[in-house]
Amino acid sequence: MRITQGTFSFLPDLTDEQIKKQVKYCLDNGWAVSLEYTDDPHPRNTYWEMYGQPMFDLRDPAGLMMDLEECRKTYPKHYIRVTAFDSTHQWETPRLSFIVNRPPEEPGFRLKRQEQEGRKVRYTIDSYASDQPEGQRY
Amino acid sequence: MSAADKPEETRADEKTLDADAKVDLDAVFEASRIQEVFDQLDHDLVGLKPVKTRIREIAALLLVDHVRRQFDLASDSPTLHMCFTGNPGTGKTTVAERMADILHKLDYIREGHLVSVTRDDLVGQYIGHTAPKTKEVIKRAMGGVLFIDEAYYLYRPENERDYGQESIEILLQVMENNRDDLVVILAGYKDRMDRFFESNPGFRSRIAHHIDFPDYRADELESIGELMMNEENYHFSDDARQAFSEYIERRMRQPHFANARSIRNALDRMRLRQAKRLFEARGSITKSDLITIQADDVRASRVFDEPVDGEAGA
Ligand SMILES: Nc1ncnc2c1ncn2[C@@H]1O[C@H](COP(=O)(O)OP(=O)(O)OP(=O)(O)O)[C@@H](O)[C@H]1O
Ligand SMILES: [Mg+2]
């Protein structure tokens, strides 16, 4: 099951040219881009690992592409995303993020139903991938 | 590969031209607005003939390249990494800044900013520190010009474990693989740069343009002084101009002479003396007083006390 998180995730994966344009858009808005990666695809997993520092002084997407290339080499089967941070006073938050790398196989999620007193049911989802320890999931 | 997913090198309005089509080079030149850049360069920078000539050649190359692409004549975009050699204060840093602007106007680089660094910005203090540092700088320079001043300090042959080598290797790789993303300009003194290239032939072969910045002649230094004065809204009285000319003659023959930089420093001190003179005189002053540098402001310099080479007592 192909996971969809962040901007454009319903579209086919972005090509490198498209990623560059998207990063350019972020830079033109004065946002600092950074790379993050994870192998835990749960939608509530908001804290991904940072790859390197946020790139505050970047002028051109080629700088990010250089790091992305390295990151993909190190974590070829992880999810990698670009996050654009707006440091303007009172924004001070990510404005945009999108996936730029994903595992070749995404086994998807198991839906668990926990039956409770009365006829209550609690639902939870659990990714098959995270049955394996970190680093061995994809 | 279909035309649609080809990286955007040719713009939508540039259809491939027929083999017998004619292109008006004058129009291309006109459209690039590069003449403005040349004029500005001639106006702002005194002398530097060989440098200006080379800039014109590069501009011509890029424009012709542009037209060639309209005929769909494939060729790699030319390598434009450069090396500027010359004595202190001959304008290397100044020209590098201009170069970023020029290459941007010629559509060769995407952003046109200059990131100016020295060894300390590139080389780390401990194992594992250098690569991220160098890459950080390269990332910042992407889309523009990376200017490495006194590049030979990157290479310290006396210490074989020196981290500079690691930085050199990363730079070499980027200069080769990211030619479309950034232009690297190395700068430094001629003899040391030559020695640096001898030990690092990889660098020399990746650099297409070696440009030598000559020392300025006395009359050029005078014009430079005059230009700097005008920029700051000052001007010399006739006596002061004469004194300044003598000043330059003497200063050129004294130690630690740094071409245009010495001139700039001298002018700063003259302004200081002018201010002191005005302030001590008190009373009312006019606009013309504020603008004018008098001969005394120039002659008070200790350059006039110190002996120069070739004079008795030197
Ligand atoms: N041809 C010129 N016309 C006008 N001003 C000049 C010219 N060349 C240099 N200058 C001025 O002289 C000063 C010193 O120039 P610059 O810093 O470019 O020298 P440099 O070659 O980089 O020196 P260094 O080797 O010491 O770094 C600057 O203020 C610059 O504006
Ligand atoms: Mg300099």
C-alpha cells in the first residue's frame, strides 16, 4: 500500500526535475529546506530523523539535490522527505513537506480491532514493516 | 528520451532552427544586454585590460553557444572555472563579484551570488569535520560562484595528514560533476598558485581560465583614487591632486604596497585628516569645504617622511 503523506503524495512520485522546481519554490519563499528520513511509516510518526542540518543559506536547489543523492545512497529503502521551514516571526513552522524517496515495497498496515465492554470497538493501525526492528524494515 | 522529459535546457520559445536559417548576432548581443555590463565594468574598474578582454571573450563564447543551441548543435556547456592570480589589491575579489553578476546575466549560472571563502571555511579541525564543512560551503554556493581566496593554503605538503587534502578532493569532484551548478574561482599570488597547481594537477586541468591581474601603473592608481573619491562625494583641490600624485609615486616604492587597496586606505586617512582640520578650525563651513580634500590632508602622510627605495638612507 503506497503511503500518502505531505504535499503531492497522491500524484506519481516526483522526478528529480520536479523536486528541484518544488525546492526552488520553497527557496523563493525564503523557507529553509531540510531532509528527513524514517523507516516507520505510521502517519502519527511526525518526528523523522534529520539528515544533516537544515539548509538556511541555500540559494539553489542543486545544494539540496547533492545531499538528497547522498541520503538516498545511505538509506535507499527509507522514506525521505523534504521539509520547508518558515522562520518568519509567528510562522516559525514547517510550511510544506513532500516525500522524495520511498521503499520499493510498501507492505501496508494491519487494522486491529480491540473489542471492549458493551459493543465498543477500538481501532488501531499498525504497519507490517514495523514488526521488524528499526533498520531492517524494508 | 522524448522532448517532454528532457531537462529544461532549451526554453519553450526556442525552436530548433533550420540548417540554412540566419541568426542576427547583433540582435542576440542586444537582447543579452551585456553591453551594459561591459560599460559598467569600464566605468567602475580602471585598467585591467587583460581581465576585461577575457571577460568579453567569455561573453562571446556564451552567446555563440546560445545560438548554437538554437540550431540544435549539441555541445557540453563550457567549463568556466577560473583562477585569478595577482598581487594584493589588484582587484581579484572585486572582479570575482562582478563575474558572478556577469555569468548570471549571460544565463550561465542560475542565481548570481558569490560565496567567498578561505581555508578556514572549508577545512575542519578533526577527523570527519572537513567533508561536512566543505559540502556546506558548496551547497551555499550552488547556483552561483564559489570564490576561494588564497587557495594554496588548502594544500599543506609539510603535513601529510592535513585535512586540506580531503577538501581538495571534494572540490575536484564537484568541479567536474556539477559544472552546471556552480563556478569555482581560485585566487592568490601567482608564484604560490603555480606551485599549488604543480602539486595538484587535477585542479589545473579543471580550470579553463587562468587570468593574471597586473600591478597598476601610477596613472592608473591616480584614476582609481579619483574614482573612489567621487564615489564617496569627495574631490581633490588642484594642489591636493598634485600632492596625491607624488604620494602615489612614493608609496609605490615603499614596502607592503598593495595596489588599489593602499590607495583606498590612503584615502580613508585623508578623509580623517580633512575632518580633523575642519573640526579644529571651528566656525561655519560650506558644502565645498566638506567635499574638498586639501593638499595638507595629503602631505601630512608619513609616506612623505619615510625614505623610499633608491633614495639615500633607505
Ligand atoms: N581596477 C580598479 N578600479 C577601481 N577600483 C579598484 C580596482 N581594482 C581594485 N580596486 C579597489 O581596490 C580595493 C582592493 O581590491 P580587491 O579587494 O579586489 O583586491 P584583491 O586582488 O582581492 O586583493 P587581495 O589579494 O589582497 O585579496 C577594493 O576596494 C577595490 O574596489
Ligand atoms: Mg581579495
